[in-house]
Amino acid sequence: MKTKHQDLGLTEEQVLDMYTTMLEARMIDERMWLLNRSGKIPFVISCQGQEAAQVGASAALDTDSDYALPYYRDMGVVLHFGMTSKELMLSAFAKAEDPNSGGRQMPGHFGHRVKRIVTGSSPVTTQVPHAVGFALASSMRKENSVAFTTFGEGSSNQGDFHEGINFASVHDLPVIFLCENNKYAISVPLDKQLNVEHVSERAKAYGIHGETIDGNDPLAVYDAVRKARERAVNGEGPSLIETISYRLTPHSSDDDDSTYRSREEVEEAKKIDAVHTFGSYLREEGILTEEKEEEIRSRIRDEIDEATDYAENAAYAEVSTLMQHVYEEE
Ligand SMILES: Cc1ncc(C[n+]2csc(CCOP(=O)(O)OP(=O)(O)O)c2C)c(N)n1
Ligand SMILES: [Mg+2]
């Protein structure tokens, strides 16, 4: 890690918590692939490779006052905001108790009213103008909260991105735009998506702060988002932060990425996988020992086992509730 936690005022406990959430996201995701390949759950869309950016960013937010408007890969964000492995498994198994959508939406459509996670639509980038709306409400109510939204680099080519950022900039709204650049939009590589080096360069066109951060360094991401939050609550308007990482899995469980990228390229990216490099940093700092690591992993494994069993055996929604949340009800 180039950034040191002491320089940011983070305690050992805080960085260990960050690591634990990253690991939890990774381990839930891995379990979901096994469940998918054994025919138990229909669909997986992964966070793998982006956990550091997601957890580093969310750790800089106030989960009691801020709103998260995440996109489908953000397991690290929603875990930090308090969603549990059980809730995520209920969603993966599409069961009635799933707090995201009662088992109606595909996994990855995160939403939890109590935990301040705002549900999104399937068309990519629609969460961006939604977040701007939340920031406008916060500003009109004179609350001290920010809206935090995330999206992929491919999504930064959608109209919603440009319209949302422009409006937020003109009105100095407290919103943080985090672009999780993982170098692909399904099969389309970065150089076929944009003709600028960094998505963050687009910030200049809207008169807001923009910067690009190493998405494998959770502490650097934490620092950037913490400063963005400070600017936002001080009335200095929105920021566009781009994190650079790599999508370690195929786009989804229905994609075969060997048709468009080499195995060597994927193996190369695994060498700088932040779940491992951040673990090494914590070991070097004397914060994580082998024993502690095993204790954390075994606790997470037990929790995921329990969550899997619970969700697998939970009830599906009653057929009679099919129209709920679709049409207005009396
Ligand atoms: C408006 C819209 N167009 C196309 C799609 C299909 N689609 C789903 S994910 C995706 C790729 C998005 O890439 P990026 O924004 O880089 O996010 P990533 O999946 O790489 O994290 C596409 C094209 C969609 N959901 N919505
Ligand atoms: Mg992408």
C-alpha cells in the first residue's frame, strides 16, 4: 500500500474491519458461483476485484446520515452499510424474505430502506440522477448528508451520467460520483469505450473536482472519498472519483470471458488482487497474524454456511403476491 493508515488517522481496528468486509464480500461472491454452477441459484454478478474500492469508499461515509445508491457489483458497499450475508443469500435464492426486492429482482439490485441503500433500476446509470435527487433533497432540507453513487466506466457514456453531474454541479449538490473502472463493459475493452485516458477527466467539463485513484489501494480510496465528503457537506459541490481495478470474473455467470480476453491478462491482474495485497499490508504492520486471519475466515465461513442453509430453505413469495409492488395498491 502506498498510503499508510496512520497518516489518515485510521485505527488498527478500523483497517481490520475494512479488510474483514472485503474478505466477506469475496467469500460470499465465491460461494454464490459454486451455488450457481451446482444449479441452485440462477445468476451471479461479481464484486471480485473491486472490493477494495467499494469498502475504502464506504468507510469514508457516514452510514447514519448518508445514502448509498450502488450498482450491481457493490457487495462491499452494501455490506459496509449493514446488509448481511443472510440478506444477500435470500436475494440470490430469490426468496420472499429478501429485503432487496422480496425475491423479485435479479441479484445485484440492492435496496434496503432502513440501511439507507436506495434501490436501482436495471438500465445502467439510472442511479446517477437518482443520487442527484437525493442530494437535492438533502440540500433543501439542510441536512448534513451526502448521496454516494457508483457505476462502471462503460456507464459513464450514458446520458444519465452527464445530465446528473451537470445538474449537481450547477447546484453545488452534496453528491459523490464513484466510477469503478474495471477495464471492461461486458466484452468491450476500455479503449473501445472512451477516447480519453481517464473517466475523471470528464469532471473538468462540468466544473467539478475529479481524480483517478488506484482501486487496489483501499486506503487511498478512503482518503479521496473522505475529502470529497468534506467538500460536499461544506457546500463545495460534487466530486467525480474514478478507481482503477480489474474485473476478476466474467461479466456475470452467463458470460464466457475467454472469448474476448486472454487468461494471461486475468492471471496478471490476480497478482495485484487487493484482498491479498491489503492482507499483506496488515501483516507487515503487525495488525493481522495468521491466527487472526484464520479466525476471521472461519467466522465468515460459518456465517455464509448458515446464510446459505437459511436462504435455500426459506419460502418463495406466495403466488397471490405476484402483483405487489407492480401496480398501485389500495
Ligand atoms: C442502458 C443499458 N444498456 C445496456 C445494458 C446491458 N448492460 C448491463 S451491464 C453492462 C456493462 C456495463 O459496463 P460498466 O459500466 O463498465 O460496468 P461493469 O459491468 O464493468 O462493472 C451492459 C452493457 C443495461 N443494463 N442498461
Ligand atoms: Mg466496467
